[in-house]
Amino acid sequence: MDNRLSNISTNWDELIAAHEGENGDLNAAKIRGRVLRRYSGCAYQYTFGATKSHHAAEDLTQEFALRFVRGDFGKANPQQGRFRDYLKASLRNLITDFYRKKTTDGLLENGLALNSDSKEIDSLDVAFTEQWRQRVLSITWELLQKYEIEKFNHYYSVLHLRAQNPEASSSELALKFAQLHNKEVSPDWIRQNLRRARRKFGELLIEEVGRTVNSIDRNVVDDELASLGLKKYVAGLDL
């Protein structure tokens, strides 16, 4: 795992690259767009949980995107550790600013106190972690699909078919695969490709989590996998 992780760029690398160059830098703009697409959903869910308003959440997500494009995150420090913790802290600050603007005395509305003792914030953190977990899995599926296209295999197609039909037998999956892809395959072919697909999915997941924690240390990555409830996807791999 260490060799794979040592060759990848982290979310912090992307964040820094997104703010390099001049305003018209097309590469930086492309990276900014990719980063925003990845995390705007997490931003929306977190801000909606805090405001209980779709309108406010939309406004705050737009504000998050504006600040990002404007370069407000360009001086972020990779030494801060996990990227999701940095993103969550940035969103907390955004929400704090939102409520302070709505009051005349500097206090937050609705009794929402953004501190570590707040039960409401604890609940938001749990929801944010679940949203982050789903986003990491979604990105991993996208990477597996890209790998299938590049390597001319059927890993994504087979594993996705299994995910949609968790109770189906190998024979049933072979029939479904043939119907979907106009390719006759055997139950044994399904089993072999599922094993390979699961292994590749696990490897891609490890790499993606390594990006989010800005670390190639196997213990750090393992802890994050456990924190997100993703260990089952890498069971049996050399972690």
C-alpha cells in the first residue's frame, strides 16, 4: 500500500494547485471545478443541517463556492491533517458568519452555538461524516469505472451488477450480465472478475482515503477507514 500511496497527489495538493497561477489559468480553473464538484454536496448537507433551510443552505453553498474560487482557501496548511476536518471547520466558520450577519448583537440565532460541546453540532458532525463517507465511495466507484474504460476490463460493470443484485447467484449474474452487455459469460467468469473487481475497488479506496488524510502512513489511513466505516471494503488487502 505504501508504494501506491506515495505516488498519489492529496486533496491538499489539489487545493494548493487550484489557487496557483493567474486568474485566467485554465489548469487551476479546471482543478477548482473538480474540487468543488467533489465537495459541494457535503457543504450543502452540512449547512442545511445547521440552518434547517434549503434556501439558506443553497446560499451558503454558493458562498462556499465563491470563497473557494476567489482564493480564500489558498493559504490552507496541509499540516492541519485530514482534509475533511479542514473543510468542516471552514463550513463552521461560514455558518457562524451567516448567523452573525443576521443579528445585531453578534449572537447566533436559534440557540445554535458552534462549539464542541453543542449536541446539535455533534449531530451535524455525524451527518457530515456520513456524507463524506458516501462521497468517498462515490469517487471510488468513478475511479473504478475509469479504470474499466482504460484497461478494457469489466470490473466496474461486474461489481456494480453485484451491488444492484446482492442476493443473486453467480449463474443469475451471468445471465443478467449477458443481457446488459451482449456478452456470454460463465458463472466462474463472474466469480473471478468479482474477486478482481473487489480487490481493485479496495485499492482505489485506500488511495482515495490516503488523499483525504494527506498521509502515506498505513496506520493513519487505516484509522480513517475505520472512522468512516469503510474497513469492510478493504478486508483481505495488505493494509
